Amino acid sequence: MNLDHSVLKEILLNAKNGLIKTKYDSLEIPTDALEECTFMLEPNKNIDPFKEKDKYNEEFEYIKILAYHLKILIDNNYIYGDIKKSHPFYIVSIKGLTLSGHQFLETLSNDKLLKKVFEKIFNVTTETVSKVPALAIGAIINSSLK
């Protein structure tokens, strides 16, 4: 599966606002990092997989993408939480964004800066993008000292 920075941004923005959204559903989660919310990440129960097969499959495919990107964000300490595969879906526990998560979201939300980074760097990793604010601030400080 490919890393999609727009999905990372969407997850972080929604988590900051207390939500995890699938294609056809949304779940409320804590935003204060003090409470924990545990839930099953699965297709909306109101979608009948037999009568609305396309809608169900679309939701199911997005959940796999969402779980993959949530795992990346959790493993890289952008979100306080845990995710485990519980065939065929996922059990997720989330407390909220970490400080790094807030900073990463800020980086992903700066479209002009992000566009310039993507133009200049061929293989942009999540780690590189997360360091952009620190690099930009360092460059500003260095240029002001000259």
C-alpha cells in the first residue's frame, strides 16, 4: 500500500477535532490525550453488504487504507494509541494527538511549504515532512543572523 500524505492529513485533522471518519461513518474520540477511546474500525453497520455491495466494498477498502495510515501515525508517535488486526477489521484505541502530531499536522496544512518541499525532494518520507517546520525555523534564524 502506498503512503498518501492527504490521508495522513485528513486523519490528523479529524483526530484533532475529535473524530475518526470512514467513507460513510464517523466516530467520536478524545482530544485531550487523557481519556482513551477503544473501538472496532469496521464498515458502517447501516450498510447492507448484500443490497449495497458497491458502497460496502468502498467502505471496506477505505478502512484498510485508514488502518494502514493510522498504524503509521501511531508507530511514529503522532497519535497516542494502538491498532490491532481483528480479522477482518481492526481494534483501535486512541487518546489523541501527540505534540509531534500537532506539529506534523501544521506542516501538512501549509500547502505552499509542502508543495515546495515536494518539488525539491524526490523521495519525501513522513520523517522528512515532519521536520520541515524545524528546518524552516532554523533557516529563518540563520538568515537573520547573517
